[in-house]
Amino acid sequence: MPLSWIYCAIATSLARCTQKRDFGVPVISVGNLVAGGSGKSPMVEALAKRYDKAAVILRGYGRKSRGVEVVSRWGAIEVDIKRSGDEAMMLAKALPKACVIVSENRDKGIQKAKELGAEVVFLDDGFRHCLEKLDILIQPSTPNSWCLPSGPYRLSPRLAKRADIVLKPEDMVKEVRVRHATPRMVLVTAIANPARLDPFLPPLVARYEFVDHHDFTKEELQKIWQKERPDSFLVTAKDAVKLERFGYPLSLLELSLQLPHWLYERVDNYVKEYYAKKDSDRSDAA
């Protein structure tokens, strides 16, 4: 607990925002305060696919590269998964009309998105960054309100009041179907909090759970295949982009996310009002 107090104080102080940076393009951030999976990437996908000139920017956890990488340019994938990371490649394949960019530095990522012609930018996990943006925060219900390592919070839960929109996981309706199902499936997954898959799983031969962003090897997959003798591996979209190169039959847990109608309207209005304000400022300057 003393470590939690120290961590929380430092992390929260670093997240303080004095002057927000505006890059001349509307930015929508989807973030959370807790460690582990909370549905940020599926929400970003659901929001970004409604726009023709959208860019998605994320850090690219687990990638073997650094700096700014354009993963996809309006649907054309430009790097391999080692340079992109699993979540970025998943989004690149799911968003054929968008640009997907990975960058530790969100400012440089937004600048690159503008260079590519993006008219709206979505940040995956951008809550702590001091930018002019619409802040959407996913706030899961948890009885433990401590910061790491005693609890799940990366930042003080009190910072939720900074968000423009706070959503609970129950505000999002998840629909899951299994594509290419087979009689004997083995779940192989490397996502945060894999227990959240439980309500959607069909009967399984076995399940193998790895740490989030795990880089699968041929040897460990071969070992599972030989031991369980399945007809296919059951995987999420995030896992599929890493396993497809090994040639095993894959059954896909395909997730679609239904968001509240008012949320789509709020994002649309933010984008429209952002450009209306810019046009008004230019008129006043002239």
C-alpha cells in the first residue's frame, strides 16, 4: 500500500494539464484509468469506422519498433506485425478507410495524421495527454479503488471528473459470434483479463491463456496442437493477427460493439463544432 500511495501521487501529478495543445484537427480520446482490458480498442473501431478520413493513433504495445510508424495508409498496410504490435494491426485490418499510426509520442502521431490528410483523429488510450480533445473515459465497476500495485488504477479514480463522457462497460452492448467454428476448438489467447471472454465461449477442448501482447512461437503452438489434437484454435481478432502466419486453422471470436446512439451524436457534434469554431476564428482574423 505505501507503494500505491507513492505511485498514485507521481502518476497523477504527471497527468496534470496546464495548457492544452491544439493541432488544428478534432481529436477524440478513448481511455480508462485501470490497468488491463476495458474495451478501448473496440470502441475506437466502432467510432472511427463511421468516418472517411479518420486516423487512429495508439502506442503500439509489444511492437519491435520505436518512433512513428504508419501501420496502414487509407487501408493499405505498410508494415508487418512486429513493427506495428497486435492491437494496431487488428485496427488496421478492421478499418479499411482509415490510417492507423503507432507512436509513443502522441503529438508526433497527430502531426503525421495531419500530413496524411486525416480530418478527425482517434486516440486509443489518450486520457492522460494534455491535448485539446473530447475525452471519453471507460470506468469499470471495481470494489478496489487503490492505485497499482495494491489495486487496478493507473491514475487516481478522482481524475474521472476531468472526462467529458464517462461510460460504464454495461453501457456498451457486446455481440460475439464464432466464425469458422469446428467441433474441437482450443482457446489460445493473449489479451488482458481473458475471463471477460467467458460469457461468449462455446464448448472447448481446452484453453491456454498467455500474458497480454504475448509473442507466440511456433514451438509452443505446435506443443498445444500435438497435445490437444483440436480441429482449430479459437482466437480473438487481436490474437488472430499474430497466429495467422503459422498456418493453423483458426476459429474467430468476432466482436461487434453497439454504443449508445447519443454517444455517436456527441462525437459527431464535437467534430462539427470544432471545424465551425475554426472557420469562425479565421473569419474574425480576416
